[in-house]
Amino acid sequence: MKVIESRDNALFKSFVRTSTGKVRSNAWLEGVHLCQAWLEHQVTVPEFAIFDASRLEQNAELQDIFRAVPEHAKVVLAPTLMKKLSQVQEGQGVAFIVSPPTFTLSETINTTALWLDRVQDPGNMGTLLRTAAAAGVSAVYCSAGCASVWSPKVLRSAQGAHFGLSIYEGCNLPDLCNRLTVPLAAMTLAGSVSLYKASLPQHVVWLAGNEGQGVLPELEARAKLKIYIPQANSVESLNVATATAICLFEHRRRFLAGD
């Protein structure tokens, strides 16, 4: 275990860089829920498990997390230092620095998945991941140009959903179309059919596009299904995360009605 009380400590300075998203190879998990979720899903051992010294003495949940991580990973900080690292207004006194898991692309994509094409808002990205996990979708493919999945803002928004998903970043989605053995369903207005009238197969890859520009034309052209959500005329469009949630749960309703 390490104890750090000076902001000039080299290790502490490295924590500052990671907590602000400047170290892309590592992720900053802040808060009791995210750290518990990491441990519960038996992901890799955190590189560092960082605790606020004063809160650790008083908080039973923090003490449980402290006992659950190996001794070499434990770092206890003076409260003023922990506050400097916190990315939220009211920190909870614990954070992990972890190496995000990586996954190898399969030769075929044959089960329901979610493809995200240049989704740039971290809040939308986190909500999309959380929605996918809740709907029972286990794999999410993110194109280049998407918000960084492991950024602190996306992690907070997703609330631990990352750890139950296989997430692929930096994907060339047009190239991945060649691996599909199930239909690609684009959420788009052009030439589309109502979600509630569409004939949906049991497995489909849902494609959600950029907040402003929508789905890449090359991908839209490859879609076997084009889906829109009927809505009141007074509203121009739905937020991408909201639209995706409606589609995923309508799909789930049809095939898991008795779940």
C-alpha cells in the first residue's frame, strides 16, 4: 500500500493526467458504484485503487472495496489530493485506474448488436451503452469519430454498463458489413418503414447515427431495414439515445415478451 500526502509526488501527478482523460490507455473509474461494478464483473485487477484517507476510516463500503483489491494496488491519499482528482462535485472517496478490456472481432456477426456511427456526445454515448446492456444487447461497435467510450463522462453516464458489454472502438463499419449474417437496420427517415409495422427478425444489427448528420450514406445504403419512429408532427426528431432505446426495447418486447 502507498500513502501520498504531497501534490508534488510523481505518482500523484500521473493520477491527475489519467483522471482528466489525458492518458488514453487507462480509464478513470470514480465512485463506489463504478468500482463495485468493476469488481463484481471480475474484470482485471485495477492498476491502482485510490482512496480518500479520511473517508476510508469512516465508510464501510469503501472499506469493503479496500479489502477486495490486492495490497500492491492500494493508494491512500490525503483528502485535499483526492478532491483535486475528483471529476464530480461531490466525490465518494474512491477511484480505480484500470486498463480497459479489449475484444477480438469475430469473423461473422450473427446476433443482435448495436452499431454507433460517429456519436459524439459523451452523455449520449453513455446512455446508449446503458440502454444496450438493459435491452440484452451484448456487443456495441463504435466507429471512428465516436466519443471515447472509456472517458470519465461516458463511464459516469453508463453507470457500469461497460462491464457487461463487448465494446469495439474505432471500427470501420462499412467494412464490417461484410461480416454480417443478420440484417442491418438503420434508424433513418429516408425510405423507411414505421418501427411498429416493420417485420423484425429475431437477430438484427441496429445502426444509430451522428447527432446532427445521421447515418453515413454508405452505411444507410447497405441497410436491409430502414426504420423510423412515428411521432407528433410538432417535434422534428428524437435524441439518438432516446430513439435507440425505443427500437431496442420494441425488438426485445417482440421476442422476449414472457421474460
